[in-house]
Amino acid sequence: MLTFNDTLKACDRLRGVARRTPVLTSRQFNEQAGCEVYFKAENFQRTGAFKFRGAYNKIASLTEEERRRGILAYSSGNHAQATALASRLFGVPATIVMPHDAPQMKVAATRAYGAEVVFYDRYRENREALGERVCRERGRTLVPPFDNYLVMAGQGTVALELLEDVPELDFLLTPCSGCGLLAGCATVAKHLRPSIRVFGVEPEAGNDTWQSLRKGERVEIAVPRTIADALQTPVGRLTFPIIKELIEDVLLVRDEELIETIRFMLERMKVLIEPSGIAAAAAVRHKKFDFTGCRVGVVLSGGNVDLVKLAGYLKET
């Protein structure tokens, strides 16, 4: 199981390697949302997303023999970049399985960190099966994007830092898909502040975690059509029992609400967040729950957005 001490160990491994990202505020956002919001800006993390924390913690924990054989990861982009950079820091060869429609800037960044990229069709092929086959063929060690306790522990350092900076939060919201970030942050938050209420946020079109909580077991759906490309993965087998126990619920946001929130942050806060990374902020801004008068921690999970696509999204609104 995942424990608070696992995150403390991850924090030690990440010290001096991962960035301690800032906590941002916006008076206008607060006025419009009716609450005090504290944004943990993981778009300023190395590789532009929180994923570096978990990938580095996992690779740092491998044996020398496992590193020598090289690693493999599958990802739509942010975990790909994070694993590629962490592998380079350790001098480990890396192969990354990515969907053919992944944002080109994420593919280019992954290759720039020295990783080999293998493409697949996310709507027709199973990335886990493909990854396992490549691991067998090449003898690689898998670095999962979320369904691993070391990865979750690394992601939990996001909440550890946020609650050190803003201890008296009433709520904590993170985007969720596979739920490694949500599971790690919920474990930390409920340990440090048992009264805190934790929510995940996912696209309305990809509401498998929302469905899973209501059914009491994992629900898998077809790959959803949403601009939040990093939130198209079903909740994990290891992450689900953790969030089922620790979080209050999952909130749902529409693509147009993601775009509106991106526009606000660009225009008013001068901060660039990708559609997946803005989900928790959109849930607060569009009042998916009554946060009135409360202190709300929001994880901005990444900022790796294709600028051509972004221009198209903003033009449509």
C-alpha cells in the first residue's frame, strides 16, 4: 500500500532535482469563484508537468541491473517527457510508447531528451499490452505512468509542498485520469490534515472515475473524445482503492469550460496551462461544488500545450 512515509522518502530523492514549484493566487479569480484559491503551478516543474516527480522517484529506486537493461514507459506526453529526462539523468536508455496523435511538441521534447519513441493508435491498440510486449522483447523495466506506488509517492510530493506553504486548506483538487496524482496527493493531504476534503476532476466525456466511484468498482470506457489528451486513461487498478477510500468525489468539466479557464489564466494571470492541467481550476471557476468562503488548493498539473491547437481552441470561443 501507499503510505505517507513513502512520499517522505520520495521527497528526499527529489530534493535538489525536482523544482519546488510556486503557489499562485489571483484576486479576480477569487472574487469570481467566491473563495480563496491557491494554485500549485506544476507547469513550472521540469518537463512542464508534475510527472517528473513520479518518474524520477521510480527510476531512482531501480537496481543497477534494472537500469542497465533500460526502461520503457507509455504515455500521451507528459509522463513520456518526464521519463525521458529522468532516464537521461541516470544515463539509462529509454523507449517510450506514445499515441500517434500525441501533441507534436510533446513528441519532440521526448526525443530531445534522448528517448526512442514507438507510436501506437490509442483508439485501436492497447498501450499496456504493447508496452509489455516491447518489455519482453527488449528486456526493459517498465516505468508505469500512474499504477505504481513509487510513482504515486513521487506525485504526492505536490501536496506535501502545497500544504507546507498553505497549511490550512479546506479543499484540495487535482485533475485525474489514471489517478496517480490524485492518489498520491490524497494520501498526503489526509495524513497532514484529516479534515481536508479532496476531489478529483475529469472531463465530462471521460467520466470513468466518476462512474467507478458510484459503482464501487473500476469502470472502463472507450477512449473519450476530449481536448484534455492527458485525461483519457481509465483509473488504475492500484490507484482506485486508494481514492475510493480517501477522496470525497470526482467533479466533471466540459471542454468549453477548460478553454474558458485557459483563456482567463492567459489573459489575467499570464500563465499557460494545458487543457488537462487546467481541469481542477475549471471546476472551481465554474462552481461544480460549493466552495464559497473556503480555502481551496488547486493543482495546475501541466503546461505542455500545442500552441497551434491552443490557437484553434481560443479562436472557437
